[in-house]
Amino acid sequence: AEAALRRAQTLEAVGQLTAGVAHDFNNLLQAIRSGLYLLSPRVPESSRKVLDASLQAVDRGAKLVRQLMVFSRREALEPRPVDVRALIAGVGELLQKAVGAPVAIETAIDADVAPALVDPTQAELAMLNLAINARDAMPQGGTLTIGARNASLAEPQGAAPAGDYVVLSVSDTGMGMPPEVLERVLEPFFTTKAVGKGTGLGLSMVHGFVTQSGGDLRIESRPGLGTTVSLWLPRAVAAPAPEAEPSAAPAAPDA
Ligand code: ADP
């Protein structure tokens, strides 16, 4: 499970990198192609074969890059009402395997917690990312607590507009973060972990996901005491669709 989680993180990272690099690479290839065409009238007959081979190579490269761009296209979010209790249960199961013995996993879920309007797969991935960070912050062991509660904002706060939310949180009793780390954690590729251990993309991806979902991410951290990362997700108006009938997404009557 640990390897699978790392792979999921790395795959995401590679996807983002590929999309960025492929785009730049495509521009470079187009520049090379234009250059070769401009040169072609001046190329002596004896060198024509070399030029043609070069143009063909450029075309092959362009085709490859197109395939890469298709492959790395990020899937669009598909928000729907999600039972956060079930979501946390699923995450917890995966975590038991990924988190070592010295870390205890606890849940603190309010009895009346509402469904969230969110892409369930991405939400699960986000929670796993946070939990892996929490685990990594407690090499000596500690307690990882997954929480869920309702909250409302009377006024906009950060990226979150006023409204009703479901707050999912991951708390640890780990090393915490000094201010100079805390202020950089959302930067892509910022990591304090050893090479090969961290990509520095976890929190930036989670942040992107929650803001795209109409919510926000909050981090509270105290060096030596621990960290709580909260995902503020919009509350769903409709009830979550039953697991067995995934297509029965009920439409909100008004609002
Ligand atoms: P990565 O986990 O690959 O380093 P992230 O974007 O998830 O990338 O995290 C960036 C950095 O934020 C981490 O390297 C670490 O320094 C810090 N961090 C994140 N979560 C925690 C946490 N729960 N406790 C302490 N530090 C954390």
C-alpha cells in the first residue's frame, strides 16, 4: 500500500511535469521545423537526404509529444454529494497498511456531519496525501486524527466564499513546521524531505483541488507539537447517492 501511494503521488507529479514539458517541447520542435524549411531552398542536392531525415525526425517528435499531452491531460473534477463518513472509512483502511505501528489512527466525526459536494476520488487522494505527510511528521510515533464536522462562513474567508461547508481535517502530533516552512508549503516542488522521499507536490495539488472545488485549505502548525490541515469543502444540498446506485444523483430542487 505504501508503494502504491508513493506511485500515485509520483504519477501525479510526472503528469504535471509532462504536461508542462511537452508544451514547451512542442514549441521548440515547431521552431526547428520552421528553420529547416527556411534552409531547404539553399541546401545542395547532395544534402537533401539529411534535411528530409531531419524533417521526418521532427514530425515523429511532434507526434510523440502530442501523445504525451493527451496522456497527461488532467481529468476534469466530477463533484457529487459524498458521504464523508464512508470516505473516511475508505481512507482509514488504506492508512492502516501505510502507517507504521507507532502511529495510532483515530477519527473524530461529528454525528450530524453533512455530505460534501466534491469529486470522491480526488477527495480520497487528497486525504491520503495529508495522512502520509502526518505519518512522515511522526517518525517516533504519535496520533493521527481524521476529523469531519460542519462549519459555516458568514463572510468570505481566504479562498472560500460565505456559505456552508464540511471540514475534513488531518491532525498529527508530530514535529510541526517553523514559520519559514509553513509559508512555502503550497509551492509546487517545495519539500524538506530527502531526495526520493518527497516530491513537494502533495500540498500544492491538494490546495489546487480544494480551491477548484469551491473550498479552501487551512494549515495550523506548532513546531514540536503538531499540525492540522483542514479541507473546507462545499456542503451538498442533496443527500449522497447510495453506493449501489452510482447513477442516482438527485438534483437539488432549488438553490
Ligand atoms: P512532500 O510531502 O512531498 O514534501 P508536500 O507538498 O505534501 O510535499 O509538503 C511540503 C512540505 O511541507 C513537506 O516537505 C514538509 O516539510 C511540510 N509538511 C507537510 N505536511 C506536514 C506535516 N503534517 N507536519 C510537518 N510538516 C509538514
